[in-house]
Amino acid sequence: MNNEISNAVKTLKSNGLILYPTDTIWGIGCDSLSDNAVKKIFKLKKRDLSKPLICLASSFEMIAEYADINNLKLLKKISKNGPSTFIFLNPKKISKYAISNGDSIAFRIPEDEFCIRLIQVFGKPIISTSANISNDSIPYSFNEINNQIIEKVDYIVNHRKNDICKNSSSIYKLEKNGNILKLR
């Protein structure tokens, strides 16, 4: 596992794209602070630039470096119920291409030892988007990933390739007034 993390981090640091398993599905990842890397994801997925992306972080403390967090205790409680994506206002340092309408960013802390370790070693959030061409079905296993994706990423993590991943995360929006609205 350490070799896979080392190779993936080397790719991320060079603005490359990785294909990796998360706690929910296989994802395409890159440095969330790099405009160049994030634009590569949009090009690869043939995704409209107006559609935001999410970031994976290793902890709420890491998220706090990139977005304003209120009511940390409640967020931690909610996230114990399963994969939870939170939409935060006022993002900082994140690529402008990953941000929705210039004022919000989605973060999730994965429930996966490999992902947490990868993010910790990299030292900053990683973009994570489904490993499919936009509007195609989401692949639930490595074998279902479109060859266009496989051929154009810079590194494929050799971990959990035989697993079927069908988890989805709940999505919560943190509103300006402090309320938390469940979207999914």
C-alpha cells in the first residue's frame, strides 16, 4: 500500500490525474489547488465547467484550512452515519474550477484507510469525481471504467480493483444562517 500511495502522491504533485478507489466509488483525482490539474479532469470527463467538483480531505481540521466551518461537533456527529458530503461557503485556496458559482465547495472525509493515508501524505485535499465520462453510467467496479478514462489518467492505483463499490454519500448544505440542509 505504501508504494501505491507514494506513486499516487508523486503523480498528484506533478499536476497529474490518478484513478483510485474511494470509500464510495472509483474516482478520478487531482490536486484540488491546481487549476491546470482540475481543468484536465473536466477535459477527460467531457464535463461542463459550470458543474462543480468535490474534494476529499483527511479531517475536518484539514477542511478548516480551505472553508469556513461552523458547528464542528454537529458535522462530526452527522458524518458518523455514513459517507457525508458537506457543501461549505467561502472556499479558500481551492481551484476556481472546482468551486460552485464562486462561493461554495463540497468536501467529504472518506471512510477508507487508503484514501485517508493518501490525503495525509499529499498534505492537501484531493479532487474526487466519478470515473466516468459525463452523462455515462457510473462504474461500480474497476472493470466497468471506460477505456478512455483508463488510457488518459497518469496513474492507476493498484488497490481494491476487484471490489464492487456502490456506496453513495449523503449531501448536506451548510447555509449562511448556520442551518444544515440535507440535499440527498
